Amino acid sequence: MGVIRTAPGESVTFRALGLLDAFDTTHRVLSLTQIAHRAGMPLTTAQRRLRDLVDARLLERREDGLFEIGARMWRLGLLSRPTSMREAALPHLQDLVARTGHTVHLAVLDGHAALVVDRLAGSRTVPTRHLPGARLPLYCTAVGKALLAFAPESVQEAVLVSMTAHTPFTVTDPAVLRDQLARIRRTRLADSRQQHRLGIASVAVPVFGSDGGVGAGLALIGPLAAHLPAHADALRTCATSVAQSVALLEQRWFEE
């Protein structure tokens, strides 16, 4: 994650969000200077806003003066849809890992990226650095493509004009990616071979919600030698089970 530039005239709320966005899976504890730099904000402004966030218990200031996410943020995060989806999906993800032996990713659309909601490793796994909370590109990962193919047109267009190569195999030609997305909409199956990381292959399917839209993407990740498309039926079965469990969970919310 790079520096997040805040624009002049942004509201207090957006400036506060800019400070919170300075934190991610590789930046869990930050100093005032680091936060201000990553948020693209003057030090004095950041200091004032951080004081408010600490008072609201959204951030915590430690004894050494460094900042970390506060308990109130954690409590609010438990109420989010990705958290509920993760809980509902977990038994089905475990079954898929046991059946295939490969790493499983569950991700949701988050702006112009895929947010990893859960990741389970199997006995035939390859090392992956993407833990829950990580954000993946939509155009060169299988789970990202499964989400992008059904994303709003505005999201697709924004991604198509901002693609950069992660490996020599990354597709950065908008026409080629458009064809891939059309195929994914037809087959309900996305794939990636060394487009994001060398030596890694993945296949993914969309997880449809009760409203007919795509609520998540489900992927298997393995080495190039693994014939991951052979597990397409197992992947689709898992996606259907996840969708049913999420729908039942949401139904209970309305009944309570």
C-alpha cells in the first residue's frame, strides 16, 4: 500500500478515514510521522485527528507512543458482512481444502481490489503471503477476475485503464482482459497462471447472493503442476454451499 493522498477541502470524516487507511496487514503499528506520511497529511493535522480517533477508541496509543487499531474498531468489524460471510463459509472451505489439498481463498470486492476474507492452507499448498485483510488485484488473480467479471461497469473500466504487470505473464491489454471477463461470465470459471506470482496457478468461481448478484469469489491456489481446473465441480459445489449458508444467516438477522 502506498501513500494515500488527501485532497484539499475533504471533510473531517474523510481525513479521519485516510488516517485509518494507513494501517494494513503489513503496517499494524505506526508512529505519528508514519501515519501522516502514508495518509499524505500535514503532521499537525494528523496529530489533531489522531487524538479524536484515540478518544473515540477507534485507535489506541501505546505506552511507546505508537498507534494501533483499537478495540472499538474490532467490535464494529465483527458486524461487517465479510466477517459474517467468513463465519458462514468456514465449514465449507474446510471441506474443500480436505477434498483438494490446495489453498483456498474467499474474497469480496473492495473498491478496485479483491479483499481476502479468509484463507485456508492444505497439505498440497504453496506458500502464500495473502492473509485475511490483504487486497489482491482484480485483473491478474483468478479470484479477482471472478469478481471483476460481475462488477459494475464503472469498476471494470477503472481497472482496465490502470493495469500494471506483476510478472511477464500478466495480461495488461484491455481487449484481452475484456475477452477473458466475457468468458468468465459464460463459464462461471476464472483462472490465472503466473499472472500475479511466478510459479503459482489459481482457479476461481463467483459466489452468487440471494439477490442474484455476486457477493464473493472463491479460489483454489496451487503450483503450476497442479491441474486445478479438475476441481472446478468441487469449487462450484462449495460456492453453492457458501451462498446457502450466508442466505440462512441473513434470514436469521431479519427474524431477530
